[in-house]
Amino acid sequence: MAKLMNAREYEESLRRLKLTVYQFGKRVENVVDDPLIRPSMNAVASTYEYAHRPEYEDILTTKSHLTGEKINRFTHIHQSVDDLVKKSKMGRLMGSLTACCFQRCVGMDALNALSITTHAIDEKYGTEYHKRFLKYLLYVQENDLVCDGAMTDPKGDRSLAPSKQRDPDMFMRVTEELPDGIVVSGAKAHQTGAVNSHEIIIMPTITMREEDKDYAISCALPADAQGITYIMGRQSCDTRKLEGMTFDRGNMFYGGHEALVVFDKVFVPWERVFMYKEYEFTTALVENFAAYHRQSYACKVGVGDVLIGAAQTIAEFNGAEKASHVKDKIIEMNHLNETLFCGCIACAAEGHREASGTYQNDLLLANVHKQNITRFPYEIARLAQDIAGGLVVTCPSEQDLKSPEVGAWVEKYFKGRTDIPTEHRLRILRLIENITMGTAAVGYLTESMHGAGSPQAQRIMIARLVNMKQKQKVARQLCGIDKVDQIR
Amino acid sequence: MRHRQGRSDTLIVGVKYCGGCKAGYDRVAAVDSLKTRLSGVVEFVAPVDAAASLILVVTGCRTACAEIDSADGRPLTYITSAEDAERWAADILRIHS
Ligand SMILES: Cc1cc2nc3c(=O)[nH]c(=O)nc-3n(C[C@H](O)[C@H](O)[C@H](O)COP(=O)(O)OP(=O)(O)OC[C@H]3O[C@@H](n4cnc5c(N)ncnc54)[C@H](O)[C@@H]3O)c2cc1C
């Protein structure tokens, strides 16, 4: 019987994990209540809580194709184009409710990619990866788990293949084969939501060749498996979260996190191994994951919704909302944001069925969407800062506003429209700061740039996927170089 | 139209929302306002409640992508905007009076 956890149950499930987490050089004993990590836990928890709300459940829940039971969509394998479209809508919805990275898409994308690739390997080699995968999927769905999608290796010298690196651990690899499983070592960098996850799904990060076959592995591990250590990444302005619940944190409730995850001789039982040295399937796994994950940047549209709302609000607080250029900038922000939405809906709507029965996005459009994501949020953020004014980077702290000595001056000199409390003005500015250069900018900007692959990765795919021959053929015919083969 | 036993004058309506990814209005506020305006006339329940004789599908936009399996063949009325909600409330009050 599948359980659909709520936020409280999710939090309790995390408390049962025995994770080894380091932050600022010290072991974090209580991960769930750590003030720096907690907002990111809240963001994941919202994917559980909102699944129970009638006004969101249509997007956040669906039926398992394995059991027919109601499950959280974040554990679903897409069974139709409609499922893919709903996934894009879910990204926007959750982004618009949290204004940050809610961390749960990457595991969903790993599951979907594996559902296709395990099937393909079995077709060729008569292996049983797909059967294992489905058993694992059932476990994930029935327990409503968060999976960390762990693809990115540290990679060392970018010009060298895994087997050519001086340090062999620069890419994750198998170090030992045992009768009941394998032993893996290495690390995965930038892992989104790592310490909020119950499971880690490991995938290769690039195409592997025969000489790299020890690196061509995919498997799943419990997040607290022996030998796994998490080293938390820092985010710009992160220690504002240590200042209590002041509005200087910008987003009062939510945030994201990334971590370096180190695997030091970790044992993986065979039933959790989904690819083992079949190096010729690494390209398919990476590309399938990338196509799903590039679609997942639908979330940035939701974050954009909040940023646009904040920009309009500060314009009104400043008394500038009627200026034609301000109105035009808000239009431009919306135009860019909805253009992004077009991309993630289009790649889903043009999706197709794979041999495993899983639905996959249109690869070209997913790459185009992600390429736009590497740019438009930066422009939306620039426009938000333009509208916000310089105070977005110069305003004093909440403590100064509350100070008996200087509070009255902060109140007086940072007032905009007289009917708006100064505190409201400062709060909305802090939110804009948070999204455009604070902790949430990690997700809204730099993750938009590099997450799911740096811009060049999409351009390579775009070049490969467009039908250039057809474009040239028609061009040549219409200008009279070649004979027209169609009736006008 | 079926009515809740013992309260034969009350119309039982199941409310099914879409997921609300880019709602053009506040769907929950619209339903709350219907609940207030139609109090004593309509009882709003979950769409899975078998007592509901009509399903009100409240969607944030005209794409109206809500999954309507739970309607189980019962008649559907779509609300895709705050104006739709107003119109529907007026219709119900007119029929009821
Ligand atoms: C906020 C955030 C969250 C993330 N979350 C996850 C996650 O949950 N799971 C996960 O697996 N990964 C995650 N990633 C990792 C992401 O996929 C990588 O950042 C991305 O693939 C780029 O890798 P890199 O950061 O090592 O940069 P690099 O690969 O070092 O790229 C830097 C630049 O060098 C160029 N470059 C690199 N190698 C070559 C080459 N061989 N030839 C030519 N040019 C090259 C790139 O195009 C780019 O311009 C996340 C990243 C960020 C920033």
C-alpha cells in the first residue's frame, strides 16, 4: 500500500536517517534542525504537504503505473504526453510556491531515465536491470521517497577521460566486484537536496568508452549507507539564516542546498545495480536524464513568477509603477518568463513513447528550453534590480530598523510611498536580493546556467538534433538551385 | 439532482480543482466566496464523495487540464475564471429561489 507522506511525516523520516554531514568543518549532529539546512528541508517538505491540498493535488499526485495507487508525481514514471505536460506544470507550480529549488525533480528525472536505459540494456544483453529497477521503483513509490539524482562527477582535468585522470577517483567507479554486489568509490559534486534525500541514484556523467568501463555504473544507495559523507556547499548570504528569523533572509521559509557527496568504498548489493560496465549505454542514460532534467527547469518559471510579483510590488511601494518604462520592464519580464514556459510545455507536448513504455520529451525542444533558461532568468533578475533601485544592495539590517537608537532614521529615510510601512518595503527588497544575488540566486541564476549541463552542452545537442539537410533542401529549391520536387 | 439525506433542499456539489500552475485568479478564494454566497443552498464536498450529484471543476485557466476521473460520469460544470464562478452562483440562486 503506497503511503503519501505529508510534511511532518517526511521530516520524521529524515530524522531516522543517520547521515554523516559536515559544514564549516564540523559534523552536523542534527541535520533536520540545522538553521542553515532547515529552509531547504522545508522546501522539499512542501512537495509532500501540497500533494494533500485539493487545489494542488491534481498536479502533485498521480496513479502509479505499477500498482494503480495514488502516488506523489515526483516518484512517477511518465506514462503519457499528459504526464510530461503535468510535470512541467508541477515545476512551475512548486517554483511559484517556494521561490527556490525544491530539490525533488532531479531524482524523478534519474528514475525516468533509468526506466528507459535499463530496458534498453536488457533488450541487448538479456540482463535483468529493468526488473531490478522496477522493484526499486516500487520501493520508492510505496515509501514516497526523495532521491538525489547524482550524475556530476568532480571530473578533475576536463580534457582527460576518466581512465586517463591522474587521480582515478575523479569519476565514480567500481573498485571491487563481490559475489553479492559491488564496491564503489569517488564523489558526486553539486548534489541538490542531498541531505534531504532518502536515496541516492548514481549515474555516469559523460559518455564512457571501453577503457572507462569501470566508470560506467549506475546504482542506488540509501542516503545513509556506510562510507557516504556529505560536505555542504556554501551559498551567498547563507549565514543570514543564523541571525534568527529576521527578514534579512529574504525568503522567510524556503531555500535550497547542494553538497559534495563522497563515496568511500561503499557497498552496493546487486539488486540495486542498474548498469555495470555497459559503457555503450552511458550516452543514452546521460542524454535521457539530460532531456528530462532540462525540462525540469520549468521550476525557474515559477521562481520568475515570484520575482516579477516582487518587482511589481516594489515599483508600487516606490510610487514608480505608473512610469511607462517600468510598466514596459514588467511586460518584458513576463514575456521572458512565459517564453520559458512555452519551452517546457512544448518539449513535453511533443513527447514520445520509448520502448520501455516511458514517455520522453522532445530532445531538441528540451535542449532549446534549457538554453533559454541559461539566459532569461539573468535578464529577468537584471530588470528586477533595475526596478528595485539601489536599496536592494544597500539597505540596513532588520536590527537597525528595530534599533532604539537609529530605527527612527531607517524608518524615516527608507520610506517610499507614505501609506506603505518602511518594513514592507525593506522586506520585498530583501526577497529580490535573495532571488537575484542571495541564497536563492544559486538556484535561480547559476543553477540555471550549469544545472543539467552548461550552455555548451545544449548547443551541441541542438546542432546534432536539427534537421539541417531538410532546411537546406528547401532553401536550395526555393531559390532555384535545385529542382522543386513539390507542386506549388 | 441528488441531495444529502435529511436535507433535501441542499444541492451537494463536489469540488475538483486543477493543479493551479498558472491560475489567472484565486481558485480557492473563488470557491470560498461560493461557499459563503450559497450557504444553505449548496453543500461543497470532495469530488470523491458519492453524495455529490454535480462536480464543479475549478480550473485556473481555460486549458482546464484537471483530471476528471473522480467525477465518475456525474455532470460537470467548469469554472475557469472568477466571472464564471459569479455566473454559476447567480444561476444556482435563480433556480433555487
Ligand atoms: C546549483 C547547482 C545544482 C546542481 N545540482 C546537481 C544535481 O543535483 N545532480 C547532479 O548530478 N549535478 C548537479 N549539478 C551539476 C551540473 O550538472 C554541473 O554544474 C554541470 O554539468 C557543469 O559541470 P561543472 O560544474 O563541473 O562545470 P565544468 O564542466 O567545469 O564547466 C565549466 C565550463 O567549462 C566548459 N567545459 C568543461 N569541460 C569541457 C570540455 N571537456 N571541453 C570544452 N569545454 C568544457 C563548460 O562548457 C563550461 O563552460 C548542479 C549544479 C549547480 C550549479
